[in-house]
Amino acid sequence: MNKLQAGFSKLNINPPMGTPINGYFHTRYVKGIRDDLEVCALALRAEDTTVVLLSADNCLIFTPTALSMRQQVAQATGLPVDAVWLHTTHTHLAPQVSDSNLSGVDHLPEQEKLVAEYEQFLRRQLTDAAVLAIADLKDAKMGWAVGKAPNISFVRRFRMKDGTVRTNPGIGNPDILHPIGEVDERVNVLRFDRADDSLVLVNFGCHPDVIGGELISADWPGFTRRRVEKALDNVKCIFFTGTQGDLNHVNVNDPSSHLPDIANTGVRYPQARHMGNVVAGAVLQVYEKVHYEDVDSLRFLSKTAAIPSNIPNPEDLPLAREYCRLHKEGRDDLIPFAGMEKTTVIAEAARMLRLEHGPEFFNLGMNAIALGNIGFVSIPGEPFNGVGLGLKEAEGWTLVLPMAVTNGYDGYFPMQDAYDEGGYEARSSNYRAGVAEQIIEEGLQLLKELR
């Protein structure tokens, strides 16, 4: 017997001009708005159990701050904290929140004030969105389907001819041998039909870091939502980024596949629009062919996993200090690397200093929801796509949706072989080799306990 209700809301979360933008190892500040940032909220209820899934157009929110935000929403709605999920789509054209400054360069006091003011605004919008979505709860029927978004997501780690492994080695690089990893072009789609409208949840994995510049944008996830809502009558769309730590939009073997940027400024807005259209197209492929299932139960569960820390070797610390000093002083030209390799050594140096005194282990929070026989798994950071592939193999489930950068941000979760191979993600990760495999194991156990 179907017992499902669903509710939806959407609010604007644009920042003021001059607010620091997160996502890169150099400073950027908001100079305008290319398209709106939004928080979407999906409330789900079955009998006396309610959950709220919030999806905000932001790069990342560190886990302590995300937990505080979830607690604030929980207090306003009367829900348990574990029933409130906070996802960030990971667009790299959204403001810094709290202390999540990835640039490594200090902001001016007036810029720090803007960060603090924006966080308070975001907290209010998240809370209001959750309250509004719960107030919108109506009887709903759920359908599911899996579409396909071809040729927009690519592995970004490559074996080079000299035997090394590099992240983002550049389009047409003649020293590339082959990619390392696997792309998952599946697009998970959930459709919730109500009396007068439908709500659509979309889940797909690829880095939302396409556009560049200093004009605010939701990148291709925003295009996906807007295109779905424009193409389908009386439909509202919410998006969740899947596992994407080793994937992005760059096809290194085919320069012609990349749409031209805007006036040769490096801003790749047409490419992001194309990607949003392709993912939305995957939704349209299957929208009328979803498999409907009654939802007679809604369950949620959380657990904490102890993950070994990637503590540096003491002999590596002097050089790490020097690289961090040069970067903070704006003298990256004195760091003897170029391109992504320079970014890698800067990120690696920051990790070494961050973990110089431990801790020995990190407590990583993971959550799962069972909506009937549909499973959701949250991962608080950027897992390699192998994590998503592993979770999707959970036995007995109709569909499993892995959601990256959800309920906090704790960095990269590379597969074990990436630590032997090298590359940006493993060298900058807070965690020792085996973290991705442990996340798969913990996620599968959560799903097993929810059955």
C-alpha cells in the first residue's frame, strides 16, 4: 500500500558582490551573477517518518558547519538531525561558507565580514526551504528510471608515457598513454507524481567546474534543473551530484568536443549549458517510462567510521612549509612546477601541515535513507567514481543513489591504487590508502541494516 507524501520548495541564495568565491587555490571574488544560485528542498514522508533533502548550489561546506546547519534545520522542523540531509552541488562559482577557504590566502577583514554575513543568510534560507517543503507535503506516487548522459563526463587521471600519473594533463597532451578509472554515464531519476504536479530528483556524477571566472553560476547542475522544468509541464526539479572525485568534463583526446568559450575569456558557459542539456535529455528519455512502486516505509540510519589519517613524514615538512609560505605570499612563480602539477604540490603541502600533529584517525559520518526499496547513501566529500559503482552493486535494492559532498565536506576519497600511482587527489587527501574501499564497505553495511 502506498503511504508516500512529497513536498518541494526552492529559494534564491545569491551572495553580495565582493564575497570570496571558493573552489580554487587562488583568490576570486564575486563580480556579478551569471545565473542564480538556489537551494532546493525535497521533503518525503511515509506514515510518521519524515526526511528533508536540501540541495544547495555551493562548492562545499566543511562538516562541522554543515552539522550546525542541519541542527538548525532540525530544530526548526522538529525532525531528528539524521533526517535532515544537506547536499552541495559542488559548483566552483559559489561563495565561501565559514572557514572553507581553499585558496590558502588570507582575506581582508571586509571580505571575511561578507563571508560571515553570507553564512547567516544561507542558514536562514536552508531553514526556510525545509519548512516550506514540509508545509508542501502532498500524497505522491513514486516512479524510478535510469537514463544515460553520454560523452560529457571523463576520467581526469592519466598514465603518462614516463610512467607517472597526472590529473588533468591537458587537452591533446602527446605524453598521455591512457586514462585510469571508469566513467558511469547512468543518470538516476526519481519521479514523484502529485495531484497537480510532479517532482523530479536527478543524480549524476561529474565535477561541476566547467565555467570559470568570477560571475556566480550554478554551472551545469543549474542548467539541468532549469531545462527539465522548462521541457516538462508542472515539474519541479532537484539535483544531487554523484561520485565525481576523479571525473570532469574534459575530453583530452578530442579538442573539437569542447564548445568555444565566451569571447576567448576562458569562460566555458556554452559547455556547461551543453552538459546540462545532455543530463536533462537523459531525464526526458525515461520520464514517461518510469517504473512505479508503492512506498510503504521510509527509514534512515547513520554511522561513524574511523578512517586512518594521511600523516606526513617529518622529513617532508620543511619543503611543505616553504611551498605554503610562497603560496600565501602570492609567489607561486617560485614553486618549480607548472599547471596542475603546481596545484598538486601546493595542495599536498597544505595537507602535510594540516596533519603535522595528527589526528591519527578521522571520524567520518555516513548516512543512508531507504525510501521503500530505493536507497540513498551520503558521502561527506569527493569520492572516486569507483565508490559509486561499488555502492550501486548493493544486493536487493531497486536503485541506489550515491550522493557526494553531502552532510559536510572532508576532502577526497581516492581508490587504493591511486595512492600507489600518485596524482592530485591522493597526494592532497587527508586519508590513508583504503579509505574509498572502507566507505564502500560502510555504505553497503548501512544499506544492509536498513533492509
